[in-house]
Amino acid sequence: MRRIWFFRLAIFCLVSVAGIAPTSAQDPFDGAVAAAIAAYNRLPNNPHALREVGRISDADGAIIFAEMIDGATRIVYPGVIEWLYVNRNAGVWTVTLPGTLTYRTAYRMLSQSLKDGMDAADRLVRTQAQPGLVAPAALLDYELPFPDGAYGTITRSYDAHGIGRIDFDLTAREVAAAKDGLIVYADDASTIQTYESGGWWYWNTVIIQHDNHQYSLYGHLAADSVPAWIRAGCPRETPRVPCAVPVRAGEVIGLEGNTGNSTNPHLHVEFGQGYGVVPYLDRLDGDNDGARDQVIYAGYVYGEHDVGLNGVAPDVVGAWGYLTVLEAVVGE
Ligand SMILES: [Zn+2]
């Protein structure tokens, strides 16, 4: 409990700096948030539950940060944070959860100061939610995640996107492993884009283990784009079962796509110290089978860290600006 209070206090300070009054404990706001989370946690077949870990708020709205918990074991999925948006309309608080078609509308109705404070508050909550992992000693031997000689354009690097997260626009469209390793997760079954409805996951993803505490994730991949040699070892039917397919830096592992929480085709790469596969209630019918009450799975990495790329130091990579154009050079 002390830990939770610590970062609630920290978020409160953030809000105070922005000159926003926090919601009082007597306000029916708290009841509305608690009721919405309780209702979500009681959904039929829901494999997990949400628990609030922080919030930022003003007079007419709020962003609630909630961690995800396994419904049966009560184990927290590390690094997975959901955003709930709260809006006041005619004196009534409405709480909107991810996976609903009004999710993006609810976000748009929030004040600009709340939107501006969201990333910093999210980063704080996420950092607190991560377990203490042992960071690897060297993170300098990664390559740009596209084939040798191909070009990619930076759209967001670490400084703009958060620790260990980097976005590319790939003209060549082929995505390649950033370092030798073992593919431990591969899913390319989804065709849907969930930006409007707030699905947090990157959907079609490949995750590679490079060493102890070293993983890379490649997200938003195009449907059916993972090559057959990977599919052979990581069958689509069982994405939750870990696989182990050796891969070399520069080998093509899929195509750039626009699946999951994405507005335009791009490649999201994330570097972390661990990975997980979270069971998720398919409220958006991500597998296109018409059922919205079954469990589907999504891979993710956590314990994010910045890595160097193509011999460039992590802090320099982090500062790469929008539209920086880069050529992959893999090997000697
Ligand atoms: Zn991204």
C-alpha cells in the first residue's frame, strides 16, 4: 500500500504543477470509477481484472491508470497499464474503458492539460508497476530492424515515445530481426486496427529473446506476413505457447502493417528485459470470428530499456528526430 500511495502522491504533484484541482474523495466521481472497474471485472469469461494504480484529474474529466491482474491467480501482468477515460456530461460522470467504440471520443473530450500530462503520468505508473529486473550489461550490439541496405524513417524515437520504444516508417516494408536470438512468440492472425477503441496491444507481433533479460518486440505487423519458416515453429493456433525458432540479425520476420493501436502503417519496436503473453477478452472481435466473449492472447515486453542501433549509442538514438532517414547495415 505504501508503494501505491507514493506514486499517487507523485501524480498528484504533477497535476498540481499543471494547476488542476484534484477530485475530492466525496465526489461521486470515485463511485463511478469503482463501479465501472467492478462491472468490467465481472464480465463473463473475462480472464483478468483491473485495479487502479493512479490517476490524473481536473474538474471535468480524468485519466485512470489501471494494472491488469490474472483473474484466477491474482498475479499482476508486469508493465501492462490500461487507460480509463472519465468525462462529466450534465453533472454525470461517464467512465469509458478500452475496447468500446466510444473510447477515442471520450479521450477527445478530455481537457488539453490532461492530455498533456498523460504520457508522464503513464510512464511513472508503468515504472512503478515493473518488477526489479537485472539489466543486462551491454545493449550496444543491435542493428536497425530492417534488411541490410534497406531504408527506414524515424517517426518517434525513445525521447518522444518512451523508454525502449521506437517507431519507424519503412519504405521497403520488410521488418528484420535487430539481433541474433530465438523467436519466442509470433502472431499474425489479426486484420483489425484498434486505435479508435483503445486496444492497447500491438496485435500482430514477433518477440525475440536475445539473451537473459534482452528481448525485442516488433508490432503492428501486417496480417499473414510472418514467413512460413517461423510459422512452422510458432504455430498460429497456439500463440500463448512459447516457441523457439533461431533467427539472425537482418533476417526478415514479417511486413510492416497497421494492426492494433496504430493510425498509419508503421513498425513499433520495443526493447525490454522480459516478455509475457496476456489473455485478453476479445471485446473487439480481433480474430474476426463473430464472438466477443472469448479469450485471445497478446504478446508484450516489459522492463523496457534503450539500446544502441548500428553502433550508435542509446542516448543518441533516443534523440533521433522525426523523419531521420537511416540505412540498415547488418554485419561486417
Ligand atoms: Zn510505437
